[in-house]
Amino acid sequence: MAKDKKSRTPLPEPLLIDERELGMDASSIVADIRRHFNHTLGCDKHSISAHHLYEALVIALRDRLMERWKSTHYSYQDEECKRTQYLSLEFLMGRSLGNTLLNLGIREEVEKAVSTLGLELEKMMEVERDAGLGNGGLGRLAACFLDSCATLQLPVMGHCIRYEYGIFRQEIDAQGEQVEKPDHWLACGNPWELERTEFIQRIRFRGRVERIGDGDKGFQMRWVDTDDVLAVPYDIPIPGYLNGTVNTLRVWKAVAVEEFDLTQFNAGSYVEAVAGRMHAENISKVLYPNDASESGKELRLRQQYFLTSAALQDVMRRWLRDQGEDFSPFAEKNCFQLNDTHPAVAVAELMRLLMDRQGMGWDQAWAITIRCMAYTNHTLLPEALERWPVRTFRELLPRILDIIFEINARFLSQVASRWPGDTERQSRMSIIEEGMDPQVRMAHLAIVGSFSVNGVAALHTKLLKEGLFKDFYDLWPEKFNNKTNGVTPRRFLALANPGLSELLTETLGVGWEVDLTKLKDLRPKTKDKTFVRKWQEVKRRNKVHLAKMMASCCGVKFNPDAMFDVQVKRIHEYKRQLLNVLHVIHLYDRIKRGDTNDWTPRCVFIGGKAAPGYWLAKRIIKFINNVAKVINEDPAVGDRLKVAFIPNYRVSAMEIIAPGTDLSSQISTAGKEASGTGNMKFMMNGAVTIGTLDGANVEILEEVGKENFFLFGLTEAEVATKRKPYDPERIIHEDEDLSRVIQLIDSAHFNQFEPGAFDALIGSMRSPGDPWMTLADFRSFIDAQQRAAEAFRDQDRWTKMSIINAACCARFSSDRTIADYNRDIWKLKPVVPKLSDQTA
Ligand SMILES: *Cc1c(COP(=O)(O)O)cnc(C)c1O
């Protein structure tokens, strides 16, 4: 051991368990559930609640995870392997119980155990609240990545904030409007997590910067008189699939420093001093509910720095303990993947820690930083690009701002020497945007400080290189790479769709859960009549299940023989839920005018949350609800068309929705959706996509072929040229179906007692400045929907398309995505945990 390594507190060895000793059989599990219920939780016959039963089961499982967790951790330590920290302000985890049972391979034994105790596993699983620490796709991607990293046995740890309130619960009021209810998901505690007070970190804010030392041996900067907050880590186990690996998601809670403000204390303001703790603890109070737009609030910047600094200091702590003061091999052993620019301040924070804490000079610190950081871009939408006012930075993080200025000065001189005299380029590329109120461009900071910059689908990466980041691509083409998103087949296929999983195992044998290329062998099965019947039966059962959920959550009755046409995702203009509603109104119009020959009955589901401050998105929700009400109550429509808004769309709802879907709507304006991952979950479950050439739709189409995808709409290039000039009035005038639809909306048919309620929506679509060009794609969308309706009437043809979609989904497994990240960016070695007993 190197002499400067920090030694650990010696532990009495006999205390430790080094081997697995907990049985994975039903009777051991029964005994543990009983023990935890009675002893750990102290329940008695007067205090039996569903939650206690759930908790006792979770603790019994957590004990079993704990053994594997420790051996995974020991193996990582022993191998001194390189590790990646995945930094993300969001992890949309959903529920953990079902996933844990699946990945530990003990579902059957637990089912047995639970029924011995007279309980029902399904009901116990319903007790769990979704961990909603994310908004949508970006947060769910992080969650899928953790599952894949553990399954591929890669030493990757996730870091997030332990928000006390996750994404709000969405209710729909009598007027059809979204109402946000706080999601106090920790109210009954979280039995999965483990508080690790031994790893608390101190995070600094405000204060001022001081120069110490003389010019001789150089000088150092000190950040003093700061307002500090403690970051307390909680660890959540992330089991791999049947492989003995358990990785960690570390979520950080903000806690006031213990000491009180003495001046206040002496002035007799004891209560105020204690109450002042609130300010610090607000940092981890609530997740910002904006998807694809920045909040611009100071508290958000505090959250970003809090998470980033906690994670980096945590890695430094472990480095000092295990490796000592020598940081020269640090970059060979560490990588930080930045999930969007939210944690981009990591670039400056690592510089600060290396210089101010470790006494390193600039060049040495920069050489390390630039070899550790990797940045993933998630959007091209300008409203989502994060910029923080320099003055906010100066107030809140003065030392960090100094470092950013220095990074920028050195960077700009590099730009100047590459393109002498091109001052316009310099100001375009600068990390600081000059102006009345100068801003820090977080994306520029992330690119300058990283060795890798990736987009999340082929089209998106191409657009990054050609557009948004073109200047940077010209300078550093080697930094840019694509990593098309994926989703985990464990949660979204094996767990969500047990009927299909059973059929897959029966047909393909075991192992498809970790190798979706095996699903290729389904292709020839489209000719096998018995197999086709079985596939149809599975889909039908899933539709009955989904219809049941819909009946209970919004009281609309769906006929499982109708086509289930689904669009669930955050509500945003670019995702064009409005285009979907225009089609619904067109179908309604056809029914009303008697154009119903060869009709395909259809149930249209739309769901998703709108950011609370995004007025137009909330209007879209009301519009959907108003339209649904008129259509569903019209006796002339009957079973031909039903429409419903699914309230509170979330991960656990998606697990029921995707398996029961026939047609998946992925209809964003081309060039606007970076990748999409909902599209992949549906495809995996045998839904056919109706979609534009956007994000990963392009790659889905490549895999399944034109015959198995309903393609429509302008391409990204066409959107760009058609924009000037764009004349929606002419489009309306030249399309009779569209004229009738607009006329119906204009006549207040869907808002008879609410005059003008949808004027803003109509206005946005009719504006020549409509960035989403909704009306430009109307005709092409209606035609594609008609093709889909015709295909659906031939059930055997449809089933063939469904099977082929599932058969071609391998490229969209997050295992493939993570293998790509690892091959090109992280370069980690898989580590098989050592343990005497090598079963899962
Ligand atoms: C997958 C998923 C998303 C992302 O959906 P997109 O269609 O890609 O926007 C959002 N929210 C939840 C709950 C999801 O499961």
C-alpha cells in the first residue's frame, strides 16, 4: 500500500459476512418476510397494512440484493478497474419490485412464498409508488442505461438528486384541464434505499475568492466565506439480469450543515436560525417539471452544481483513499458521462478540485479533465439550450465562474489561431454569450471540456454536426459520435408483456432477454399459422388488460377488437398531438357524413404530462378531452370511434400500454425529435409505427422496411425549404377534408359553452410562422392512417407486420446502446463478481 493512502477504520472481521447465506427458495423467503414484518417493522394484528406487507417483502429482497451488491463492490475494488459515473439530473425509474424479481430470477419462488402467507403478489406490486425522478425520455433513458450496465457487468454508477417530490401527479378536472398534484413519493419511506452518512460531502455556494501564496511557487485560489450545504448519499441497488452483479444509483439529499448561524443564535433568533435550514434543504425538494425547455431559475442551477460537486467529490474521496495523492492515472480510471448539459458544470468543478484541493497547475488539471468528460446532447430545440446569466454564476459560484472564464480565454485563443481574424466565429463559439446580460452557454462548456460529444440517433447527430454544433465539428471532428438510444428489454418486454415473453421463450428458447438478435428467428414464423394465432391471442389479452385500465381510469369503454391507436409522451407542440386530434376529428366528420364503408373501428388513446407553465400544451390537453367528450357521447358514432385521454402517464402505465397497442404514433415534425424511445418500447411489443422520418424512427424504418411502417410527412430537408414561404391558409383551401375539420373546430363544435377556448390552438396552426408545420403534414398523415386502417382489416396481414416489428427490434435494446458507449467512449472491462456460489 502506498504510504500516502488514507487507511480505513479497522473493522472486527467476525462481524462481516463474506458469503451468500440467504436462501432463494420459497420457505427461506417466507421466513424472512415474517421476520421483517414482525420484528424489523414491528407490525402486529392491529397494524397490518398493505404497505407494511409490501415493505416486509422488499426488505427480504433487499437482503438478498445486499449480498450480491457487496460482492460486486469488492470485485470492482479488487480489480482496480476503470469506472464510469453517469451524471444525470433525472432518473425515471418507475417501480422496482417486479424488475428485482425478474433480474434475480426468483419470481416463481416469491409467488409461492407470498401465496403461502395468503397474499397476492400482483396486489403487493401495485402498492409501490413510481420513482418519478424524471420528466420523460431523457430520465427514462438514464434508467434503462443502468439496467443495461448492470446486465453487461460494467462498473457504472448513476448519480442523481433525491428529490422529495418527483414529477407531479396529473389529474384531469371536470373542464378537461390538467391539474398538478404534488408527488410526495417518500411519504411512506423508500425501503429500497440505504442511507450512507459515512460518505457525506460538503457543497459550497456564494462567498468570495481569495488568492494565497506568493508568486514564487505559484499561487493558489481559495473559495472562502461560503454558505455550505451537506450532500447526503442514499444508495439504490441496480441488479443485472441473472448475473450476480448489483450496481448502484446514488441519490443525493441536501441537508443543512449542523452548526447554526451563531450571530442569529446570539441575537436570540434561535427559531429563525433553525428555520434557516430550509433554504439549504430546498435544493433537493422538487424536480423541475420541464421537458425540453430550460427553467432559468436560480434554484435549478443550485441543484445542478449540488449534484455535480457531490458526485465529483465522492469520486475524489475514493481516489484518495485507494490511490493516494497521485492523480496522474486518474483519467485512465475515470469517466464522467454528462446526460445533457444539466451537469455540464462538472468541467469547471473537476478543474477546481484538482487545482484548489490537490494543488495541481492549470495544464495538468486540464489534461485530466478533458480526458474524463463525455457529453450527450439530447435536443436541437433552441428553447432547451441551457444558458445561465453570468451574474447568477458570480453570486452563486464565484470560483467556478473564474474557472469558466479562464477555460474560455484559452479556448478562444485556440480558435483565433486556427481561424485568424474570424472574430465572428470567436463570438459564435465563445462559452460566454456577450450582450446586455452576458450568459454562460452550458453546451459550449460541455463540448470544450469533453473528449466525446454524442447525439442520440443517426439523424440527430448528423443535424448536430451540420447545424447547431457545426463550428465545433469543424474544429474537433474527432470528438463527435452517434449513440442511438435504446430501451431495456427486461422491463419493457420480459416484465411488461409476460404473455409474449412466454411465447418467445417457447419459440426461441431462453436467453433472448439479453440477446434480442434472437428475435430475428421470428421472421419465418409469420408463415406458421399456429404461431400467428398464438401471437394474436397474446395481443388480444393485452388489449383486454389495457381496456380494463382505461375503463377504471377514465370511464371510457374500449372494444378490444378495434384498432388501438396510441400516442403517449410529454405534451409538446413539436410532438404534434394536435395533428393526431385533427385526424380524429376527420374520422368523426366522415362518420357524421356517412362515409363509413369498410370502416375500421378505432380507439384512440392520447396521454402525457404538460409542463405546468406551458400554457399551449395544457390547452392541447383540454382540446383532446373536449373532442373526446363530444365523440364518445355521440350515439351516431357508436363503436366506430372512441377517444380518451389517459391521465398521469408514467413508467408503470407504459408497462400496460405498450403491450396492448396496435398502432404507435410517432408523428413529430421531422428534425425536432432527437431520438424518441417510446417508439422503441412499442415496436418491441409488436406495435406498428405510423411516423415521420424523425429521430430513431428513421432507423426503425431501416430495420422493418417500408411495408411494415406507415411513413408520412415532410422530411427534415423539406421542412427547411418549405418553411419559406409557408402558407397554411392555402393548404386549408386546397384540401376539402382539412377545410371541414378546421370549420368544425372554428364553429365551436367542441367548445359550445366555452367561446374562444381553442382560438389559440387554431391560430398557432394557421400561422405562416408555425414552426411545427402541422397542417403541411395533414394530407399525408390522413392517407397513411387510411393505409393503416386498411391493413388492420386484414388481421393476418397486420399480425405479420406486428411480428416483423418485434423481430427487428434488436438495434433498439439499450444493451446495444451501452455496448456502443463502452466500445467508443468508456472502454470499461466487464467485471464478473467473485463469490463462492456463482448463481444469480
Ligand atoms: C419512454 C417514456 C418516455 C419517452 O417517450 P417518447 O415517446 O420517446 O417521448 C416518456 N415518459 C415515459 C413515462 C416513458 O416511459
